[in-house]
Amino acid sequence: MSETLDLEDLEDLDDLEDLDCDLEVGTTRSERTALRRSTVHDIEPGADWNDVEHAILTRRSIRKFKGRQPPAHMIRRILEMGRFAPSQGNCQPWSFVVVRDKAMIAEMEAYGVAVCKGMTASIDYTNYAEGTEQRSAILSSTQELNRQNPNSFHPVPMTAIKAIANGRFAVFHKAPTVILILVDRRGVGVPEVDVGVVGTNIVLAAQSLGLGTCWVGFSRLLSSNAALLEKLGVAPPFEIAEAICVGYPIGNPTQQTIARQTHQITWWEDGEKQVLF
Amino acid sequence: MTDQSVAKAIVDPDHLPIWDDPREALYHRVTIELDKCDGCRLCVVVCPANLLELFGPKDNLKARLKADATGCMSCNNCYAVCAGQGIYATEPYDFAGYYEQKAIGAFAPPRKF
């Protein structure tokens, strides 16, 4: 029995919604509607976290890894989750470089440290005591750089750059696997946003499988080393956008969910504006 | 706690904070409850800013902030790994001028709506 549907017969959007699921051949429209209404329902207020929410809440940025290399199939598996991320215009402007080679990671690390040492020497005025001429000279040029590119010279990455230069911190956290996410510069709209969405899929999938991850924005420092880029296989239109370190975390960073800052939510409903946190 | 009021007093939005001036760059607001600390050293290991150290006699080690510590970004990794829940960030970091934290509220655990 075939069923035809005249769109003009649809009374409201609820009817339209009934069309979008349960594509079983041979069922009538009313059977499909009944099935949908019996299986899809809203959760109760205050319901327990589901698996996805649990992975989100227990995820931590892991910067200390055990030496054991995660098996290759698990890395392939989390990359596969990235592949199913949404993107602007479905243009999927990304590719990956997976580095599991100790010597290669060491080379990347060494170059990152060298860049941080150079930056610290040229822009870190805190190396010099207050009132000295060197300090005021560097301070004024640093503040000028800061004005031109305020996000990169935020105090938090500056502190990290200094720590890397002093050997107190590592660029790639001595992780056994480093995934470089490359962005296709020709992507639709703002391809960097798509890279963020891909990475979020990867990070949450890894969390759900018991792997620890950490985003490494400093991976972009590698872009100034042409030889290294060639070795890694990074060529235009692709650029390094971000990296994600993967490995088994030291300690048990999922034993409790942490408190985090709340953020302002401006909530418009029924012609009224509320500010929530 | 450092003088938050001093940092907020600089209203020039173009002002860029002096990173080693505690009146303009507020870091490491971390609380450590020593009676809950068993000296397991996990927080020292996981702190991304490398801010923590152990002190005291060998049979009664406790965690504390290093004297010259700077750079806590309130990530609460220390709390996440602490079996005794004895260490936690109490406030977000903050800066004066351009980098002042805005539209940020108090710390809260995950809330069920």
C-alpha cells in the first residue's frame, strides 16, 4: 500500500516532524507516528547524566602521561569520531598528521622550546628588575606587540612560554601520540571553528575510551620551520591549526568533577530579558 | 587573597597589565586544606603551571604553593586528582584593563537542570 502525502494537508509543524524518522518500509504514516511518540521523550528535570554528558563532565586537559603508547586502533577510532563532526557548508576543512614516533616528537618539541627561548629573551621584561633600563625598553616593545596581537600575548600563554623556555613545562607534554589538526585555508566561512569542533569530538571520544588528551595551540609555532613542515607533510593549502596530545593519564583525573566558573546567559523569552548565571 | 579591588580600579580598556605586578595580574587563588592532604604528590605532578611542591618531614608531607609561584589558571586539575578533595581553586584568575574577566560568575559544580 502506498501512501501519498499532500503538504497542504499538514496542519502544523508537528505533523511535519512526524515525517522525519522511522523510515521502515511498509509501515503506514500513523504507525510511524505512534512509534516515534513512544520512543522519543524529553528527560525529566534533574535527571542523571547520560554517557555523553558524563564524558564532557569528567574530561580534563591531561598534561602528564604514562609512557605506554595507546594502540593504533584506538587512535584511528577517535579520529573517526572527528570525521563525523559538523562543518560549515559541510566543507570538512581538515586533515590530520598523527605522530607516534619518539624521535619526530622530540624534534617538534626541540623546535618549540627554541622558539619559546627566543621569544622569552626578546619580549619577557620580567627577566629584569623593576627600574632597570633593559626592563623599560623591553616592556614598551612588548606592550606594543601586545596591542597588535592581544590574544597571542595574553598573560597566560606568556607565562607558559616562559615556563617552556626554562624547562619547567613541555610543548607536547611528553605525550606518546600527538595528533596535528591541519586546517584547509580554503574552507567555508571560518574554518578554524570547524577545526575546534573536530577536535572536541576527538577529545570527548578519547575521554570515553579512557584516554587523556590536551589541546596544544603552541603547535602553531612549528609553522615557522619549513624543513619540519616538509618532513611532517604539511603543505598549502593546509596549515597546522591545533594539536591534540593523547596518552594514558597519570593519576585518576576523573574521580571527581570539578567546579568551574559560571558564565552570563542572557535569556530572551516571551518578550522578556533575563540575565542568568 | 590579593587586592582584587586594586586590579578593578584600572578602568582604561586599552591598558595592558604588567604581568609580574600582583595589583594587575591576579593568579594562584588556591586553597589547600592541610588536614585532608596526605602528601601523595599527585597535585604536584599534574599542575600544568608547576606551582606546587611538598614540604614537611618525610612521614608527614603536605602540598603547598611555591614561594615564587605564578600562572595558576584555575583549571582545578589538582582538585580532580585529589583523593581527599583537599585542594581547589577558589577564584578565577583575573587581570586589569584589556584582560579583565567579564561576564564570569562564581565557581559551581555541574548543575542538573
